[in-house]
Amino acid sequence: MYNYKTPVSVLVIIHTPDMQVLLLERADHPGYWQSVTGSQNQEETLVQTAMREVAEETGLDAGRYQLTDWNIQNEYEIYDEWRWRYAPEVTRNTEHVFGLLVPEPVPVLVAAREHLRYIWLPWQEAAGKVFSPSNAEAIRKLATIRSNEHDGNGSEAP
């Protein structure tokens, strides 16, 4: 029996203090760039899912850096080409957005099964390069979040 994916996922925007953003090129779809993303496993919290996906896709230990739940949820239609991974009645996914702050553009070890290569780009370029609208929106949100941190408005921001 096929073990279907859960229609709950994480999107992790890995970025530096000066808003360089890590992007990965999909192995199953060359030219499709994205941030770290992946489905939640049974018995996992969303934070555990984010940490696992970061480790699997980049080799980075998210526990060594600042991982923040941005409290953003996106619900979207699952792309037809990936729908077979889910139970037949499942057509929508709920994505939870996290940020991972690293001190500088660090080298990563891409999972060859999943990605071809990686690049670090300024946030504006990264937002324009990703194929997923929710990924682009999350990267654009990074600029607002970082700007709020520097305003010293007292709010908790990633």
C-alpha cells in the first residue's frame, strides 16, 4: 500500500541578516527554484518538520540557527503533477511558513534526489525566481519582517 503524503507542509525561508535568500533547484523539474519545503510526517510537530526538511534538503542543522515560526498559513491547490503523492480525495495543502536566520550565505549539501544545485540571492531576485506564488510572497514578507526588527517597534519578529 502506498504511503500518501499528509496535506500539511512547511516552507522554510533560509536567509541572512542582510536578506540573502537560499534557493534550491528541483531535480524533478529543472528551472523550478524554491525554498526548503516538505510535508509533515505523522507524529511530528511543525517545528520538527521544518528542522527535518532543512537537514534533509541542505545538510544544515536548524538547531544551530534561529528558526522562527512566522505564523503564516497558506492553503493552495496541489499542482496536478504532484497530486499522485496524496490520497485520491486530497486536492489542497496547508503550508506553514518558517524563517531560518543564518549569519552569512553558508555552503549547503543539496539532496541529489531532490535538488540539482543551490544559490544565494538578494531577496528581491529570489522572490522573482521561485515558481511558487506562496514562496514568492513569503520571501517578500521577509523584507517587512526584517524592517520591523530594525524599527524597534517592540514586536516579536523573526
